[in-house]
Amino acid sequence: NNEIISNIRDSVINLSESVKDGQKNPEAINFSQGSVSELFPSASVSLVVDSEDCLFASKSGSHGSGVQMLDVYDILPFDNPDGGVWKQGFDITYNENEWDSEPLQVFVVPHSHNDPGWLKTFDDYFRDQTQHILNNMVIKLQEDNRRKFMWSEISYFSKWWDGIDSQKKDAVKRLIKAGQFEIVTGGWVMPDEASPHYFALIDQLIEGHQWLEKNLGVKPKSGWAIDPFGHSPTMAYLLKRTGFSNMLIQRVHYSVKKHFAMQKTLEFFWRQNWDLGSSTDILCHMMPFYSYDVPHTCGPDPKICCQFDFKRLPGGRVSCPWRVPPEAIHDGNVQHRAWMILDQYRKKSKLFRTKVLLAPLGDDFRYVESSEWDQQYQNYQKLFDFMNSHPEWHVKAQFGTLSDYFEALRKESNLDEKSSNSFFPVLSGDFFTYADRDHHYWSGYFTSRPFYKRLDRVLESYLRAAEILYSLALVQSSKSEKRSVFPSVDNYKLLTEARRNLGLFQHHDAITGTSKDWVVVDYGTRLFHSIMNLKKVIIDSAHFLILKDKGAYNYDISTPLLKMDDVQSSQDSLPRKTVIKLTSQPRYLLIYNPTEQERFSVVSVNVNSPRVKLLSPLGKPVTVQISAVWDGATTVSHEAYQISFVAHLPPLGLGVYQLLEVQSSEAVLADYNIYMRNSRQEKPDRLFKIKEMQNSVDNIILENSYLKLWFSGMSGLLEKINTKDDGKNHQIKVEFAWYGTTSNRDKSGAYLFLPDGDAKPYIFTDPPTIRVAHGRIFSEVVCFFHHVTHTMRLYKVQGLEGQSLEVSNIVDIRGEYNRELAMRISSDINSQNRFYTDLNGYQIQPRLTMSKLPLQANIYPMTTMTYIQDVAVRLTLHSAQSLGVASLKNGQLEVIMDRRLMQDDNRGLGQGVQDNKITANVFRLLLERRHGTDV
Ligand SMILES: [Zn+2]
């Protein structure tokens, strides 16, 4: 979607002149000046793999780190026995005198978890809770300099900051300087770690950190991620590269937590899988128990710990579900109460290698009311004072921030002096797929609300394009006398707003699809507005860049010079192509390549006439395929025609093509075969050759110079691929399948996937209408099923674009009841139980499908790709949106495309997922030959 249609006025620009002398003109360096405009570029455009890269890949693997998560999964029985008071753990005992030589250091860390949208929108939470928390923070921390507090979401903090006076701002700065108030992580949000692309993870981190640097002059140093539903090493890597030394994670499979607690590996150096040294190591603390709330953070027994959550004192709005309420601390009970909590601290401490203990004290949207601050801080101070005044107890307890804890931990383990990190184990791998109890795996959210998971990536692509074009335009405008005319300030504001809206959407209840319906609409509206604004930035910047005479730039907000080639009419609709009206005078078509690689890429735009001629940036005619634009499956619209051609663009280049209407066009029309159950009377189209026939057992065949594809004549689905360079046939069969939800009490919802067994094949009583197009630039098979319009397109161009298949599914399951639709690709590849998924588009993580785990545990997040392989071939499914994937059988890949669930799954959301949209899922399927040994 980086094509821009230009409606150019000759008075403004003499383009052909600009193009002619462009090569000599350094100003026009970002113009497309390539000499290759023919359909089949002779140059090799497939990516060359450096042999050094292969060497690197063959070296990487499990060695070097002590703990490999794949090995841990291999060992664990996943048996879930009752552990007593610590239900998912075990009995913890200790000796009274263990701390005699070295006292226990306890850091009680007050925090408030503020979701930037979940049950309420971002703005509503801010108004009702967040602003009061931060206002009270300033007052309550100043009352006693032993009090501490921390904050992580800069989206909220910056909004609050903008509304407070300078006195309050100074007080905040003093509290930070005094170490009473700490910003942890400091991202725009606490992002989900499964669905976001690393582009967006970095975006939200930069947005938060730049804000902090500019407004507070602080740089966070510790990561705090207590609520994301599973954890990715990509996040660890980004934090390390941001300059962090420490991080904390919480939502990890209960069996892994228990195992780590037994091995005392809850604190470890997290190392990237591919790191052959130790440069990516970051110290990570994994919280041991079920939740980050107070009952599950002081020690193993939630019944005891709950009594030390003083917001739950009798008479308040919250109580303890274990039915023993807290008691306010006074002289008469302090000894007993202090002893009770110290017992919990000591037991928790037995799970770690040092005598420094972290005891978080907080929950969702805590510390709203002034009285809550008093309840927590006053009662805990009494407990601390009592403990600390009894040296025979061998404990030093205090309020702390996360960095206070890590500092003490590093000091005690001599971490900063030692050259080796041997005190703590080294771990590699990831923490997906998360289960919090029983067989409750959080693999549903990898797919929930897929429409918005796709919209997120669309926004990312526009943001990337806009940022580069804006930067190039800014540089050029600074050289021009007309500097003030280019709307750099206005557009910068739009860019910033877009980054923040993208950042907000990475929140662990946003991109995950786990918020209330109206909150989803709020996020969707923000993404949608930013997409429209970024189009404006792209138009303004591209307009400025294509001018030979920058002085001729005339900024007119009401009549932009350029238009984009698609329009999205609302936040929850799919974009529609604009129709370009052709005349005998050329219309200019600007195409932008936002990647840093030279691209030969097929571009399609809609025009109003089939009598079209296209000229390349060098003025040469370009081969064009004209395809019909359809109303439904079988009716040709003569309002518009789709033209497709191979655009050639240098890295980050803009290319200016010309489109005009001619008397006799040399463009090649695609022709069509339509397979349907009752083929109609032959009714010839006035332009296209369309043959109608009955669905048949004969195969449909598509072909280019690399591949020959066989599709079923009954279903239109792919069955077999022949790779022409080696002449081999590969069984690669596409199918669709339904999952239902279990008949047990706990059913699938926004978070959880609880299927009713294996998926059932998608059955159609009548064969679908199949529309096959054969063209010069591409051929395709489109199958019209009731719930999905499935397209497989084969491009007839050189390079990866021609070696892979474009797969698109327009999914509509709005009429369904507790069902999830999957696309399954079965092959003769001997992948056994191993497959691979990416993490955040940044790295590849090997996966093992395990029969000892329930089906839903074997679903993993896919951000950009998944593959299976054997010694001979690799089959990769590239994805333009994040979804859940699995490889449940040898040779299979499966991706969940949408889910409609009628009930809540008891994780606090209080609703099902019933706001399904018509959703476009886009993929590429790539079959590659493998050389050499299996890695
Ligand atoms: Zn949360």
C-alpha cells in the first residue's frame, strides 16, 4: 500500500525534465532511476545467502547456556499435583538459624498496575483511577522519606504530567532524585510479548524513554513486566540493548515456575539463543507464585499473605477470598503479625540463591484513595519497625523500589565485581505458551480479534514509510529557501501521535484482543485515525520530494496534490481501492519502496478504462496485465479494471510512473475459468474471455518458471507443487478446519483456547465456486467458501516473489457459535514433532509438539513466520499479521484465523469474543530446497 496516485498539474512540475536529468542531480537521489523496467529482470534478484551466515546458524543452538527451555519442557511431567498451601508448588521448610550469620534483607515494593485500556478505555481509567493514584503519590511519598513507589506506563504518566502544575512537577523530580519514586521499564505501555512486531516494541520503548529524558531527565534501568501473558527473549534483548541490567517477569507456566523454584533458577541470566558469547545476558527475576497480587507475593501461602494486604481490612470494598481478613497493626498484635509475615518471607527466600528478598505490594489500579496509602504504608512501617528492632530475628525489612532490590542482590552476590556470571545460571529460550492453572493455556489470545492484529501491522507499514519520507523531505526542505512552507511541525505532530497510538496498541490487553468491545473500538479508532494522518504525511512529503524545483512547493491542505490508492472508510472495515480516472493526458503514479533493498515487486492499481498505457520512470512502456474487478464471485464490474505490473524501485526509492488512456492498448487481459455447480448459459463478457464450467475431478493447474501447482477441481484448494529446478513433486495440501469449545464448565474465551478435541474438517455440501485467472503477470485461484474467500496467487516474476505463493483469506465467521476457523497445510515433509516460529519478527524459536501436553498447549504465537523442514525441503508460511500456529502432525502447519466465542473465560474480562469483523489474513507460502545437513 505504498503506491501513491498523483494528480499532477503541469504548472507545478515538469516531471519528464526532472526524470531526464535526475541521474546527475544529487537532489533526486531518492528517485527511481533504475534502467530495468522490463517484466523479467535478467539480473538475479533472489537473496544471496552469505556462507558466513550459514556458519553462524550452524553454530547457534543450545550449547553455552545452562538452561534451555526446550530441554526443560522435555523433562517436565506437567502433572499438576496439589502442593498444599502453595497449590502449584511444594512445602517449604527452613531452619531457624539460617539467617544468623547473614540477615534476611526484605524489600517490600509498592506498585500499582495500570492497564492503558481493558475494562475501561485509556481515558476513562485515567479519569477515574490513574490521575488520583499519581496525585496521591506526590502527597504520600513526601509524608515519610522511607516510603517508595514505582511506575511503568508512560502513556499514563505523560498524560498526568501535562495536567499538573510546576510545583507538583518539582516535587516529582525531587522524589525521583531521592530514590523514593522510580520509573521501571518506562515504555509507553507494558507490551504484550507474543503478538507485537519488534518495530512496535521498539517504538513504544523509544516513545516512553524519549518522553522521560525530555521531561524528567531520567533513564530507567530495570524492567518490570508482571502482566504480559508469557514472555519473549526479544523483550530481554531490547531491554539489554536499551542499557538495562535487570528485569522481572511474572506470567510463566506454573510447572516451569515450580521446577525453577526447586532448582533455585528463578533468577538467571537470560541469554539469546543465537548469542555465542554472553553479550546479551540480562539478569532476570521470575516471580515464583500464581499472581502479582499481594496474596501471591509475600510468600507461598495466599491465605496468610492476603492478611497483609491492608486495603482488604474489614469494612473495605475488597476482602480476602480465603476468609481470614487482615488486622490493622497495633502494639498488641505486632509481634505475632510480624512473625507471621516473616515466616512467609523466609519461606519465599528459600526459593532463591541470596538472602535478599523481593516482596511486591500492589495490584491492578491500587493506591487510588488517600486512605489506601495510609493503610498500606502505616501498617507495613509498624511491621518493619518491629522486625528491625529485634536483632535476634536477623531481618532487615524496608520499602524499596525494583532497582533497590536488584542493587542489593548484585551486591550480595558480588555480581559487579566478579568477571564471570557464575553465581546465577544462564538460560536461553522463551516462556510461551503460558498456563496459569490446570489445562488453561493462554493460546487463544494469539489469534483473538485478528482484524485489529492485521490493522496494527498496516499502521506499522504506513508509519515506517511516513517516517522515512518525512525525514528525507525535512533534509531537503532545510536546504531549500521555501523551508517554512513544508509543514514539518504539523506533520511531526501527526507522526508522534501515530507512534503513540501504535505504542498504546502494544499494551497486553490491546493487541492481544482481550479488552471490552468498546475499548477495542477505542483502540481501532486510534489506529484508523493515525493511518489516515500518516497518509497525509506521506502525501505531503512525497509531493515535496518529487519536485525538481522545491521552491514550487505549494502546501494546500484542502487540495492535496497526491492521493493514496486505497481508502478505508471506518475503523472496522477493509480498505477499498481508489479508481484512477484515465485521460489521454498522463496521470502520475508514485510508488514508494520503504525497504532498504532494491525491489522488483508487482503493483496493482484500479483504473476506469481497459485502454491503458503505462510508462516507466524512464519513459519506457511497461507490460501490464489487466484483470477484471468483480462484483461477488462471478459478475464482472465494468466500472473499474485492475492493472498489474512489475515495479522496480531502488532502496527507499520513489518511482514516478505515467498512466494514460490510449486508443489501442497493448496491455494483456487476464482470462478466466469459473467452476461452479450449475454453470450458466454462456454469456460472453464484452472484454474478458470467461469460460464457465462445472466443478470437476480434473485438477486446476497454475504455472510459472519455478513452480507448477495442482489445485482440486472440486474445492479449488492446493494439492501438489512441482519445483521445476529439480523436477520434484511435493504433496502440499491446503484445508480448512473448525475447532469447537469443550463441553466442560471452563470454555474458550478471549484468552484461553479450550477446544473440544481435534479440529473437524471444513465440510461443504456443495462444491464452492472457483474462479481461476490466467495472466501475464500473475495467475490465481479464488475459492468462494461460505466462511472464507481463499486466494492463491502465483506471480510470474523472477526472485522470491515468483518462488512463493501469495495466500489471502477473507474470513467471515460472524454467524457462528463457539467456533474457530483454522487453515491447515499438510505435506509430505518429514518434520516429525518439530517446527519453528518467529518471536516478534526478530528471531526464530524451535518448537516441539508434545503429546504429553493438551492440544492448546501446542499452539504458539506467530508474528511473521512459521516453518517445518526435513533434510530435503523447508516449507515456510510468512504472515502479515500475528496469529496462533501449530504443527500437530508430522508435515503439518496450522494457523488459527478467527475465533468467535460466546462466553467469558474467567480472567476478568467478563465477556466473550463476539465482535468479529470481516478479516483479511495475508500470507506467503514458500517452499525451499535445503542443502547440507540438518541444523
Ligand atoms: Zn494488565
